[in-house]
Amino acid sequence: MTEAKTKSVNMTFPALFSYVLNTNYRSMSGILGLVLSFGAIVMLVIGWNATSGRQKAIFIIVALMFTVINPLSLAFKTFKQLKTSPSYKQPLVYTFGDDGIGVSQGEEHMDLEWKGVYRLLMTKYMLAVYTNRMHAFVIPLDQLGDDKGKILASVVNFTAGYKPRVSRSLKRYQSGKGI
């Protein structure tokens, strides 16, 4: 991509929620929570006839804690953040070029060199460009329009020499295969 592509994007609920879920459930505490929830479901099924009503209620609550209650709570917090955070009121302008990504919002501007990309994660709704373990630029895929394939291929290929962690869903964009 010798010609820089500029895209103005507004954060969407599906993209931000996808990022929040991935951040939460890919951590050790998220995985442990899922294991506990599924363990509670197994214990509930196995011991249905041998447990009291109170024990069943506890198993049901634990089973629902990380599989239903926590995702609903995260969805509510994400929706609230999207509606109240000033940083989501204006679109972000991303410029994808040979040297890296330029990010602008209002008067603020930041350049991220390709060698500064720590990890690339793509879900159905978003691309997260991590600058370290905890911070990422979340780009809603539906906002990239017709240039989506070219942009994703360029991001993957420009960062390839620096060997960031790349999600399996982005592998198809290596060497322009997914365009």
C-alpha cells in the first residue's frame, strides 16, 4: 500500500463490546471464571438428585455468574461508556501508511509506527491494534468500507517483520491473500 488510506470511524457498540469481551475472557481470571461456571453446571447435573434446593440454587448462581450475568453486566457498562465518554463523541481518523498508523481526533494527533504494534486481534466486529498488553486502538470493521481487505492486508504485512502476535482470523490477510 504505497498510497495512504484515511478512514474516519465512529466507535460502535458491537466493536467495543467485542473488545471488552475478548479482554475479559482471554485473561486468566476470565478463563477461571468460565471453568468454575461450567464446573458448577456439571456438578448440578451430576448431583441433581443428591443435592438440596439450597445447593442447587448455589450451583445455578455460580453457573450463571460468568456465562450470563457477567456478559450482561459488561454489555451494560460498554453501552454506558459508549454513550457518556467524550472520546466516543467525535470520530477517530486513522491514516494507514507505509510507516505506520496516524490517529487523529479533533486537535489531537498520534503516530504509531509499525514496529510499535504489539498484537493484532480481529473479531467479527473489530480490529484491535495493541501497543502493549493493556492498550489498543479498536477499529470497527464495518467502518472501513470497501477498503477493509486492503487495509487489513497492509496492517498484517507491514507488521510482519516485527512479529507481533496475530490472531488466527488475520492470518488469511498475509501477503494479500484475503483481499
